[in-house]
Amino acid sequence: MTINTSLPGQWPIFVIQGIIAIIFAAVAWFSPQATIGALIFVFAAFFMFDGCSRVWLAFKQKQYSSYWHLTLIAGILGIVAAIVTVSMPQLTALIMLYLIAFWAIAIGLMEMAAAIKLFKHLQGVTLLLLSGVVSILFGIYLIVNPGQGIIAMLWLVAIYAFAFGIILCWLGFKLRALDKVHG
């Protein structure tokens, strides 16, 4: 079975994924606070599931591995992260925002350094330099305006999710047409 014969029959999955992405985008755009709360809950659920599964795995490994206690510690830390995330959601959101801000600044500095090094060897590195400046400004904006930064970041995610959803729906309908041709 090749991709051009198996994929068309899967077209509804792409359309459903696209619709879900579009709905997520709409909710994120029109109700950012609820979306942030939901995302924090998803992180907490992931941390809890991961932590519990690692604790279980540690005890299963106890008789086979002398390093089982490291898995146990990782599991306990995951459970603690879940509890902290649920009990202090604003702190969790703020920490995530600062991590993204510092990441953006670090990426921007690397892009600017690369652009300066490549300036003599390549044309068009001005875009790389500009990208670095934008990344740094974005990071600084998040640090200076954390409340507005979270909302702005969520809106960017919403725009991405909307575009992604449209593309998935388009692909799904294209696959449906292909399915009719082959079906």
C-alpha cells in the first residue's frame, strides 16, 4: 500500500484535526484567560501522568537496575510539578513566560552573531540580523510586560493554530477528492 492509496481514505482525520485547531484558535483569541487556564491544566495533567508512570516504573525496575532511584526521583519531581502547577497557576504561567522570553533573547543574540560573522560571505544576512533584533525585542517585551506578553503570545499561537487548521481542512478535502477518484 502506498501513500497515495492509503492517505486519501484518511481524509476525515485531517478535516477533524483542522476543525479542532480552528476551534482552539477561536477560543484562544476570544477567551485568552480560559485558554491559559486550560493549557496550564494540560501541563499539570502531563506532569502528573509522567510522574506517576515514572514512580511505577521505578518500582518495577528496582530489582533489575541499581539506578531505579533516579527514575523514582524524576517521578516524584513530576508529581510535585503537577501539584505546583495546579496550586499556583499564575506562577506557572509567569515562569513559562520568562523561560520563553530568555529563550527568545538567547536566540536573537545567536542570530545577530551569526549575521555579523556571515556578513562578508553571504548576501541577505540583513534578514537574519533583523530576525535577531525582533527576537530580542520580543523577549524584552515579555519581561517588561508579562501580563500583556502572555496574551500576545497566546494570540500568536491562536493565529498559528487557525492557519494550521485551515491547511489541514484544505488537505483533508483535497484527499477526499482524491479518494473519490481512486474509490
